[in-house]
Amino acid sequence: MNPTSDILERIAESSKSHTDGVFTRLYRYLLREDIYFTAYKNLYANAGASTKGTDDDTADGFGAKYVSDIIESLRNLEYSPKPVWRIYIPKHNGKLRPLGIPSFRDKLIQDAIRQILEAIYEPIFSDDSHGFRPGRSCHTAFDRIKYGFNGTKWFIEGDIKGCFDNIDHKVLLNILSKKVKDSKLINLIGAFLKAGYMEEWKYFQTYSGTPQGGILSPILANIYLHELDKKVAEIKQRFDSNEPKKYTEEYGGICHRISTLHRKSKNNPDSPDREKWIAEEVELKRQRVKIPVYQDNNKRICYVRYADDFLIGVVGSKEDCVEIKAELKDFLAAELKLELSDEKTKITHSSESARFLGYDVSVRRSQELKRRSDGVKQRTLNGTVMLNAPLKDKIEEFLISNGYGVRTADGRIVPIATKGLRNRSDFEIVSTYNSQMRGICNYYRMASNFPKLDYFVYIMEYSCLKTLASKHQTTMAKARGDRRTGKRWGVPYETKTGTKTLIFLNMTDIRKSRKAKLDNVDAVPKSVSKQNEIKNRLNAGICELCGCDSEPVVVHHVQSLKALKGKSAWERKMRSIRRKTLIVCETCHNKIHNKTFC
């Protein structure tokens, strides 16, 4: 029997070759054992694999019987998804975002469905869509804007009110049914959508939306919003004009006059007016670089979407933007039952900044000249896109809200000690600061004003030193001096191979990392290995603790190796092999959970 991964690859190739094709009898692939081993491989390393939903089911205890029980219930059409456990996590603006935690068994089945849907839809998704897709990210979206939005006159900043919470289940299932002609699979997806949620031990039904936190939610949201991508593509095809570019009358006139003067001065070297012609030619060339070259008669739309955030660049008039916004609003309301926010969907001139995924996007108006390799001078920056990090709104707000800095009366940010970190070890303090700096600088690595993050790194370094000085009740200079390593400073930590030093990051380290990442912006993602280590270890059928091969084996899973103290033999075994999983027989597994294993 061919592996399911090979079948899904063939489905993907077929979907790419026949974009209007439909697919049938897909439910049968959910009755194959290997798709669940692949799903477990995708899920078990995540921190949430040990988090309980509305039952006690987690990644712990996975094995052949676990999979056969799932397949049997699906074969008999008896499987019923459990309600998700809803919690709320804080957003950066102080509000709370609902997060659903499914049962682990539901996660496995959802991931198996995701694999099937991804094989069908990923080849036909728009190149303008970048959210929750393999090989794509926020930075691929920024790359698309940087090189695809040149010359844009206006921006439309798209904002859909509560997109994920308001996805209409009936509309979504109808969209799925256009390509997936399999009622069993459609009904199972519908059951997941209607499973409801538990909050404070009360059950609530779900009438719309895809729960954030579910494995299926991202792919379903992309399938739903693919209809928006197709609508924008339809508007683009109708709106774009492909007429040949024409010089403006003023630019053409100056070029003709320059050509005439050049010819006269060249053909009449002895003329008394030659110097006057040359001087006039030079002056006209100075004027030419300030004049628009082409007539503004070509209309064009550029578009990029990341999840429910989208940005449209328009080469045209503001009236065009108003019409496009109105058409999209009507389409979203009529076809997708979603509401486009009038207030937050702004129309912004490209000389100002539009906010997209935490970046400020604008188009340069620069008359700066640069000489090309062939010697011709050009305005190389004029009309190009500029991506900037919002220093005041994002960077300074991050420093203040996390307690790394405080704003003085004159508006400056000065470093302060972080009270919440003083009770941690020196290693944890420096590691926290390093990871925060690396995260912020990595995200804004494409920003034109990236060098201005020097001050952010300075605040973080001195906040860290003040935190260490406060913890050890010493001065900041002594805190640095006691930890100096050559020209740098850091904190020691113990490893199996001896003592090492965690060096505090500086801007040089970050710049090197930034250059390496920028060089690989367009790198093709490496193919995923088909080797499944968990499956191979389970198929071996040998307990990795006692060596027994006569009992069924399961996976013993822990959330973190750091939490293991190494007192029991199973803990020492997991720490020695440096894995969060251990293949054990049922006897050893019961002993571990009953805390009777020596």
C-alpha cells in the first residue's frame, strides 16, 4: 500500500494541473494509519501537546491502539468532536483574545484533514496570500510589497471586523463543496465547526467562526478568504490598463530641446554661441530630473493579504480607491457575510504611511540621482517602497509596557531595572533580554530605518545591567565588570561539557544575523523529510525502559525536559536521550503515572 504522503503529493499535482477540478472519496484517507503518525509528528513537539482540553487526553499514551480506536470510530461514522476549552490571552492593546484548546484526539484528526485540504488548496491559493501557508510568512508579504508596489499612488488598508469569529459555517461548507465532493468529509468538518466550547464549565454552541487555536482554523480561514483574493484579482483584471507608456508633453519637449542643443554644439565647434548652447543644455538636464517622465494614464492594482489583514496599492485616483473599497465591502457582506470596517479601512496617500502588520509602508518621492553602471544618472529611489519600523508606536511602547524603559519629561526613553526579572538566575535574565532583542530586530530586519534600532539595543543592554545590579545590590559598572569577557560581557552557565558563557547581544551580532536572513528572503524551503522517527520507534515494539517486546507499546510524553529532576530511571533515560518522548510498554507506562517506577 502506497504511503498516504505519496497519494497527497499526487493530489497536489492534480490540483495544480487542473485548477477547476473536483476531488471525491477523500474520507477514506482518514482511515489510513500512517496519516495519524504524520499528524502526531507534526503536533507532539508543540508546547500545547501536553495541554488538556475538555478531557484528560494529551499526546501522552499515543500508540497503535490509540490510532486504531480513532479509525474504527471514523469508519463507523461514530466519531463526535468534543467542545474546545476556551481561555483568553491578552493582546498588546489590553484586550483579550479567545483561544480554543481542542482535545488531543481532535487535534490529530484535524491535522489529518488539514493535510488533505492543504494538498487540494495550496496549489491554487493566490500568490498574494501569505498567512498560515508553508514557506510563507510576514516577511514574504513585506517582500511582495517592497518589490511589487513601486509607483503606488494610494493605499487601501483592509480591516475586516472580527473575521475569524464571524466566518459563516454554511458559506464555508458551500465553498468547500465546490472542490470536495465527499459528504462524509464535509460533514466531519461541519461537526468540528459546530462542536461548541466550554467556558467556566458551561457549554456554549458555536454558530459561526473558526476557533483560534484549532489545527483546522488557519487552512479553513484561507479557503474562505481565497474568495476575497479571487474578487480582488477580478477587479484588477478589469481595472488595470496595459497601454504603452507615453512621455509627458513637458518631458518630451525638454528632451527634444536637449537633443537639438547637443547636435548644434557638436556640429558647430567654432560657433561663438557654442558655450551658450552647452550651458543651456546643462541647465535643461537639471530641470529634466524634476519632471515626471511618463503620463499618469496607466491604472494598476497591487494586493497582498496576510490572514485577515490586506493592503491594496492603487495607481490611480482617490475616487478609484473609494469605488474599490465600496465594491469589496458589498462583496464581503453579500458573499462572505463579513463586514469591512469603514473607520479602520483607510485610504491613505502613498507619500504618507499606511500601517500593515506592524510596519509603516510608504512610497518615496526622491530626486536623488545615482549613476548606473553604464554611466547614466537616474532617480533610482523615486517611486520605490519604503518599509519602516514604527519607532514611537511599537518600539518605544514595547520598552515602556515591558518595564525596560521609562519616558522622561523631555520625551526621551531611559533604561530602568525590570522588577519582574530580579528573582530569576543571571542566565535567565540575560537570555530573556537576548531573545526579546532578537525577536524585535528579526521582525524589523527589512525596515529602511533599521539602524535606528541601535537606541533600542542600548536601552535593553543598560536595562539588563541595571536589573543585574539591582539583584546583586551593586553598581551597574561593577555588574558589567564582573562579567566581562574580552571586549564583551556575559554570564556563565553549566553544561555537560563544562562552563560556557552566554554573551549579551550587540548590534554587530544582530546586523550579521539580519544580513544572513535578507540574503535568504527568497530561498526555497527545504523539502520535509518523510522519515517518521516516532512511527519507527513504535513499530519496533520494544520498551525503551525495560526492553520488553511482548506488550503493546505507547508514547510517554512530557511537556518539558527542564521539569524532570532525574530522580527516577525513566526521567534519567529521557534526559540522557534528550527527547520529550519515550516508547514504553503498558506496564512501565502505568508505573510512571502511578509514581511506582523506581
